[in-house]
Amino acid sequence: MIVYYSVPEEKSCQFDPRGLRAISSTDRMLSLSDRRPPVRPADIDSYGSQGWQEDLRDAFRDPYELCEHLGLPQEVADSAAAEEFQLLAPRPFVARMRHGDASDPLLLQVLPRRDERLDAQLPIDAVGDLPAQRADGLIHKYSGRALLMVSGHCAVNCRYCFRRHFPYGSLPQGDAAWLPALDQIRRDTSLREVILSGGDPLVIGDDRFCRLVSQLSAIPHLQSLRIHTRLPVVIPKRITEQLIQTLTDSRLQAVIVLHINHANEIDDSVADAVGRLRSTTAIVLNQSVLLRGINDSVPALVELSEQIIKVGALPYYLHQLDMVPGVTHFEADRAVGQKLIAELRKRLPGYAVPRFVVEEAGEPHKTLLA
Ligand SMILES: *Cc1c(COP(=O)(O)O)cnc(C)c1O
Ligand code: SF4
């Protein structure tokens, strides 16, 4: 058995010491007294000029502009909902929406609507993430694996997101932001896997991503590196040569978990991106959220699974919606989800049926519903 204890030295991929600073005791961990500031264009200015970064800069941020682009009346969007949680929809994703259809399953995932303001009394931290923080941005709930919030930004703002209220704005910036989490991961030898999440871990540039992966690869007790991302779907160009090289060079087993909720999200460019990911030794999986009016039907879920298999990924989880203010109109009954899964089992190969789960605060794993 070969055991690799250090990563090959690679100049372009070394942790950036210029960003290092002492982490003072006044640096706070995430807390819900912070509000997530809207993503302003200025935040995007620091992004480089690779094609995918331009797509991120050019994404729709104005709901009325998006409506106009799709030939829809302005009234289908709601500006107050957009103020609460900004619209962010990259053009490659918008290109897969149907013109003139206000019920398009992709549009409904991103368009701020009036329905969002009806349920403000729910708790904001639905799944107990904040008490499970072990270091800034490091959430350790389950045995052997911890989740690192790599970035506070996403490439798309999903209206149903349980982290839509998360105080990402309070996450420190730069490579130095990861130091306390990396220290904690080094200290905790029970960890086997680090899950890069966010925000979206792939919104950071290739050099920073490479530096993070090489830091993690050098931690001997880690075996795998999981990446939860929506970028291969919303901006397929994000899967660059350098990213593929980083994944290929790491000694860690990569597990990429895509996030696709509807078959219409998958086109040839997405198939290509997944193909590039599969050209590494990565395992590619998909997770979805059960969303009323978007994918809560047998045909929608069958087609979704079939398309996921077609691009060479496997359905992993179908999540029951995590309830936070602004999302309840997307909720489907658990019983509906259970029936849907029972129907999928009759129609699809076993490997094409996702596990229907819900996250319950304080439990040692996600709760299996079907
Ligand atoms: C969902 C989740 C995981 C991963 O759980 P798996 O069942 O292994 O996919 C890990 N950490 C946190 C905090 C999570 O929410
Ligand atoms: S990409 Fe993920 S974290 Fe970001 S808004 Fe969508 S569901 Fe939430």
C-alpha cells in the first residue's frame, strides 16, 4: 500500500503567504446577528477574466431585466423579495428557460416572487448549522466528515435555499480565512472527508482552489474530498483545464456532488462539463431538492434521473425542503415525496433512484424518508 503524506511542490499552487495574518480573538465566527449583504458588482470585480468569470459578472441581477429578456410581464417578479435576497442568474442557465413561460421550472428556481414574503416567523437556521461550527466556516455534524464553507458567494441564487439567510458576509476573505478551519481539520484525526461547500466552492478562482486542495491533500488522515457545487450546471465553462488538473493531481478521492433539480437544466454544455469531471477519477453524484411546482411529479423525477444517468452521474439525495423564511411555497408534503420515490422504484433501475432525506438538527446523519 502506498501512503502519500505530502503533496508534490507546485509553484502555482502554493498557499499564499501574503494573505496570512494572525487570527485575533476578536474575529467572530458566523452568527445570525449578521445579515448577508447583497452581492454587489464590486464584489465581482475581484474575479479574474476567464470566460466563466465573465459569465458570472454578466449574470442577471435585475428581476425586471430578466422578465423582459424572457418576454414576461414585470408583475411576475417582486422587487421586495429581490431586496431580501438578490436575484442572481447566469446567462447560460437562463438560456435553458422557455421564452414567455412564467411557470418555467428553471425560472421558478431563481425569480424573486411575492410568495416569498408570507412566512417570516420561521427560524433562520433550520438545520442547526451554527451550533455545529468548529472553526470559522467549518461545520462538523457527522462522524468522519466536516463541511467547509469555502466562499460566501454562489453562481446562482436559488430561491428555495436554506442558506439564503446565512451571514456569509461575515466570513473573512482570502486564503487566510481558511486557516482556523485547516488547523481544526489537521487536529481532528477522526476526519476522513472534507466537504467543500459554501456558497459555492467553485466560485473562487482556479489558483485559490488549487491552493486549498493542496493544503487539504497534505493532511494525512483525509481520504476524500467532496465538492458540492452548482457551477457545472449554471456555468459549465467553469470546469477548466486547471480545475481538472487540480483534481487529477490530488491524492484525495474526489466526490463531486452536482445540484440539479430539473431535467431541463441539463443540455450539451452541461453534459460536456460532467464529461470533463468524469475524465478524472472523480465520483460524480447529484442531489436535488423536492420542489412543489418544479419537480414534484413522477414524469419530472423520472426524466431528471434519466438525464443524470445519461451524463454519467448518479442520483444521490432528493432532499425534503429545509424550511426557512421565504421558501415555504416550495414545500411538498413528505408523504408526496415518499409516494414519488415508490413510483420511481417501479420505473427505474435501483441505481437511478435517489434517497429521499431530510436534515434534522441534532441527528447523527440525514434522516431517510424513503
Ligand atoms: C449533509 C451534510 C453532510 C454530508 O452528509 P452525507 O450524508 O455524508 O452526504 C456533512 N456535513 C453537513 C454539515 C451536512 O449538512
Ligand atoms: S447554489 Fe446552493 S448555496 Fe447557493 S443559493 Fe443555490 S442552493 Fe443555496
